[in-house]
Amino acid sequence: MTEGHIRREAVSDQLFALLRDRILGGVLPAGSALTAERELAAEFGVNRHAVREAVKRLQQARLVEVSHGGRTQVLDWRRTAGLELAVGIAAADSGPTVQDIARDALEMRACIGADAARLCALRCSARAAAEIAAAVEAHAQAGPDLTELDETYIAWWRLIVEGSGNIAYLLAFNSLVDGLIPVADVPADLGAGEILDVEAHRRLAGHITAREAGAAELLARELLTRSVPAAPRARKGARR
């Protein structure tokens, strides 16, 4: 179980990642006591201050709970951890892999986008609806450079998410766009089926302008789901 002494730079960050992976992988199961501070310091050849900083981060991520008596208990991360756990997550011997998280992020993207389109149709101003329609035409004129297509497509979706008036959706959108939450590499044919379907984008903009919330939601979900790989995969560490 010992990985050996770790590098001296960013010691608490490295130790946090190693302990996080032990928890996600089940090496430190829910309900168990976290390895004692003194033992962790000796195992990794670091000072106890670095250990305390790492444990503090585990507590902030809701992976452990520190009791008043000083005992630190490992929590069931599937019940306590938040979305921030997906940011920079590392693959463990068991539990969710980077690939699992990335594919799941595509599914979340489709759900958020669909509901954002619904809310946008209900809430956005006439000016915002006009900007969304204009952004579709800007996207239609972009390319064939893929970078330019991505930029105009993201700019269009940003208008829709902003028009939804949901700040949580907007923050999640920013994390997805900036790569803070990893997204799976989309096969070229699936990605093209989504990003190049200008007519579908025009219809979606039309639904928003016409305040057709249900139709906007359905079309946005169908459009964004195209990029989600259909093949199921077994989840490591999944409950039976």
C-alpha cells in the first residue's frame, strides 16, 4: 500500500491526491478511520503540518469527517462529496476512472443544456433571443477551421445558458468549457453530428424566440446527446 516518499514540492497537494485515491479506490473504506497523522508523516517522509493540510482538504471535499475527539473517519464519498471532486480527479485502482468521469460529464452536459434551453425559452428577454438567433448565423458562417467552429458553438450555448438565468448552470458550463471538469474525447462522427447541424440550431433558436419551452428542451437534449458514446461500460467499484 505504501507508495514511498513523495516529492518535496507541493507536498500537501500530492498527499491529498494519494489519500483521495485510496478513499475512492476503497483502500480506505467508508466508516474506517483515516491512517493516523503520525503514521502518514512517517510513511511519506513529510512533516505533520503537510499531513494536517492534506487532511483539511479531504475534510473540505467531504471525504472525511474529523470528530471532536480527534478521530478522522472516512465518509461514503458517493453520498457526501460534491462536483468539485471531479476536478482533477485521478484514476484509482478501483472506483471511478478519469474515463468514467469524462463520459458522465457529457451526460451531465446534455441534461444541463436541455434544461437551460427550456428555461431560456421561458425567461430570456427578446433582445437575448435575438442574440441567440444571430449567434446561430455566425456559427453557420464559421469554419472550416475546427477551432473557429468550436468558438462560435460555445459562444452560442453561452448565450442560451446565460438566458436561462440559472447561475449554477452557468458555473457548471464554465467548468466544462475551461476543462476543469474533464469531458470525454468525442468521436469525430458524433461530434460532427452535433456541431455541424446548423438547421437544428436554427430550430432551437426559433423555439426559444417563440417561447416554446418544451420543444426547446427536447431538441437541445437530442442535439447534445449525440456526442455521448452509446456503448455502456462497467463501472469500477459500482455497488452491486
